[in-house]
Amino acid sequence: MAKDQTGFSSFRFCCCILVFLFALSSIPLLYWSCFFGYGYYYIQTTMSNENRSTNLLRFPKAWNHLDFSSQPPQKFLKIALFVKKWPDENQAGGLERHALTLHLALAKRGHELHIFTASSSNSSFPLYPHFHISRPTAAGYLDQAVVWKQFQAENATKRPFDVIHTESVGLRHTRSKNLKNLAVSWHGIAYETLHSDIIQELLRNTTDDPVKSPALSERVKKVIEEVKFFPNYAHHVATSDHAGDVLKRIYMIPEERVHVILNGVNEEIFKPDVSKGNAFKSNLGIPESKSLIVGLAGRLVKDKGHPLMFEALQQIFNENSTFRDNVIVLVAGNGPWGTRYKGLGSNNVMVLGPLEQDQLAGFYNAIDVFINPTLRAQGLDHTLLEAILTGKPLMATKLASITGSIIVSQEMGYTYAPTVRELKKALYKIWEDGRESLQKKGRFARERGLKLFTATKMAAAYERLFLCISSDEKQQHNYCIYQPQFN
């Protein structure tokens, strides 16, 4: 009995912390929800302030909203990057894709890149950045002692590093605390993951006592750990507006050390191309008579929301034969739920497996709307950005990172609460709206995407941040001051 009371008290304490944290975080969300979306109205109404000189280290919005010169900088940097693994170009998760896209772009801009990463059987290493390869630990992480020795050896040469960048905890906080010219990019933090854990707990088909499920209490402990060690990183880059807000208010990091730079994808690959889309459909044998083609892409796993999507589609197909006969569902990616999707019906659900980037471009051009059912409330999913640049409207889970930075209004697409009932309503809505309405939303989405979510925009913002934090008082040019570009 005493053990039960102790467990209940511990669970109640964790719940109190959760309620307190989410109450703090929800204040701005509730305040701005009467406008287009979290933070969107703020961006629109303060844009006029960008017509004057600005201290970038105190700029409150995403740096993607600013226009940086496309000309080569006056100073070329020597940059150290720490990343858990260097990805295969065609198969990469969000963090690895970010590292690949960003740092190859910076190398092409003329900067000297030194990448500290672990070897893997799937890794392919380009010729021009300098790679410092080590064996991963048993858990698959960078061996901190080894990479630190590699870093120190290179840093002791005639030219030390101007700036150090770590993707997440590629470089541990125990090594980073004395590096002033360091920036860490976060593609998901424990506080955001709390939302994911709550969703997963609510969706569990069980009557088990939540006290016996330690996930939530463990996550609270993880948040507290992060709040303690995050200050050991000099500068923090949040990949969504919501994460930037959390780092400032919940993690209590000074605003001049938190910078929002949204993810970007290659705009030369992901762009509207009707002929490519038609060829993709023709190769799959999709008839012109189909009224709607919806697409899913990414890892086909549980936390990406595929059990929810599977159940919603199954129910709709069983209750509405017209929807079933006239809607095609294309599923790109790999994972256990790919096999389950095949069981929904070979005529209207096509599982394509993993696609290379050029194939993905054809996939996006072939569909009428892109759906991301993710239950992971962190980071900024690249598939959403790829679809936007291809000119497609979106449908995604109503998570703060998505509604705050991507689907900021109904003009871009649809959001829904992560339940089967709400997902079904959203699916019926896009079907009822039809292609003409979806094409209009897609044009609006691409227009905004070109302003914010291109690889060029992302690389320019990071380059300016790196120039800023590497600057010293002896330099004539103050890269931390933004001067608007006038044509």
C-alpha cells in the first residue's frame, strides 16, 4: 500500500510539473490563435521593423525572413562541424539531411569545412570538405574523447577554427562549455517531446494505470537535465519558431543566445514540374479519372502517425465506396507500416518504397495534397518543406512546430487533432474541396515557401550567424548588424 501511495505521489508530482510547463508554453499560443497561427500575425505586423539596422543577436523572429547578400562574403571561415553520422545522400533523417544540405552549401560558398563524424557502412563522403572519421561508440554515438583530440589537433594548426557547429549533442556539453564561437542546432528537444509522449499515451489501447508507465515522468526528468546543461552551449539555433520560444522562456536561455533559422530544402530539385508529375503517374498506371491523389512520405513507423492514418483510411474505405474508388493514396518510404498499407487495397493504395530525391520530386508533382500524420512534436519535417516548394498544399497534425512555422493559415492547407475521428474529417474535407481549391492553396504555399524554406535561404542565414559569432572587435565589418538590402 505504501509503495502504491509513493508511486501515485510521484506521478501526481510529475503531472503538476507537466501542467505548469504547458501552461507557461500555451500563453502565446492562445493569444495569437485568433489570427492566422502561432506567431504569424506577429511576423506580419512587425515586418516594417526590418527596414532599419538590426542587431541580429536580438532579432526575435526566424532569420529566414531577412534578405542576406548572395555575393561571396568578405571573410571565408574555417568551420568545424560535429555530427553523429554523415548520411547517404538519398537516405537521411532530418538532422543528417540538414547537415548534408547546409554544409555542402557552405563549402560551395568557399568556406573551409572540417566534419567530425563517425563511419558507417552507408556513409558516402564527398571530396571537398575535410572529414575526420572515427568509430562510433557501442551506442552509435560519437566517441567524444577521440573527436575532441581530432578537433584539438586541427585547431592547433596555423589557422584555428573561426566557428564550431554541432548538430544536436554531436559535441557533448562537457566539451562545449568553454567555446564562445560555438552554435548548436536543435532538431528536437525534450520539452517538445512531452507533447508526443502525451499523444502516444492517450492513443494507447489499454486500461493500464499510467503510474506504471514511466515515459512521462522520465521525460520531465530529461527536460530538467536539458535546462541545466543547455547553457553550456554558447549559441542555440532553433529550427522552428515554437522551439525558439521554448528555449527562451522555459529553458531560460538569454534571448541574444537563441536564434531561429528554419530548415530549408533544395529548391532546384523540389519545384513544380507538370511533365514530371504526369510521367510519374503514367509509370504507376494511375488513370486520369481519379478525382484525388494524396501522398505520404518518410519513415513508415508508429511515432510518425501511420497507425492513425491506417485506421482512418480503413474506416473511410469501408464506409464510403465512392471515396475508395476515386482516391489514390501514394505512400513513399520504408518501415513496418508499408506492409500494412498494402493490405488496404492494391487498386487505390500504392506503396512505393524509399525514393531518391529526383524520384521524390516526381512523387510530389504527381499528388494533389501532401499529408504528414506525424505524432512527433519536434523539429521541422523536411517532407513538408519539399511538398511546399513543389507547390502542394499540406495536411498535418496540429502540433506547435507545424502550425507556428509552416501551416500558418488555412490558405496553405489543413491541420487536425491527432485522433482518428479528426483525421477522417480532414480527409473528407480535402476530398470535398477538390483539385481547384487545392491547387490554389498549393500556389500560396509555394510563394511563402520560396521566401522561407529554400536551402539557399537557410545557408545564407547560417553563414551570417557564423560570421557574426566569429567576429572580433578588430574587424571593420560588424556581421552582427543587419542592414536591409535595397534594390
